[in-house]
Amino acid sequence: MALKELIATIAQALVDDPDSVEVTQIEGDHNSLIELRVAKPDVGKIIGKDGRTAQSIRTILTAASTKLGRRAHLDIVD
């Protein structure tokens, strides 16, 4: 559950409406799919200019999941 909490904390710090942040984690054998949902006006803040913010979040997620011996993928759902 640490990966889910990590993404939720990062997303809540970036958006204007932190109460609307929803993170779901779908477990596999050695991988996880993490889905991030935010309010419509905040999607741009999560994606960032040219997708840089989303890529940075994915980089942090990859580093944290590798430390746990797993693989993780982040989907931003609108």
C-alpha cells in the first residue's frame, strides 16, 4: 500500500482540490497498476507542460517500486 499512498500524497500536493484525488491499486504477481483520478480542472496540473509532471511522478513511482522489488505503472484517468 506504500505506492498508493505515495502517489496520493504527491497528487494532493499538486492539485487545487485535494479531496477529489482518488488512487486505486490493482495488484498483479510482480507488478501493480495504479490509477489516479483527479477533478477535471486539475488534470492539467497533474500532467504538466509537455507531460513533464506526469513523467516525474512516474519516475518517482518506478524508483519506489524497484526498491520494493516490484514493477508499477501509473495511469492518469480523466
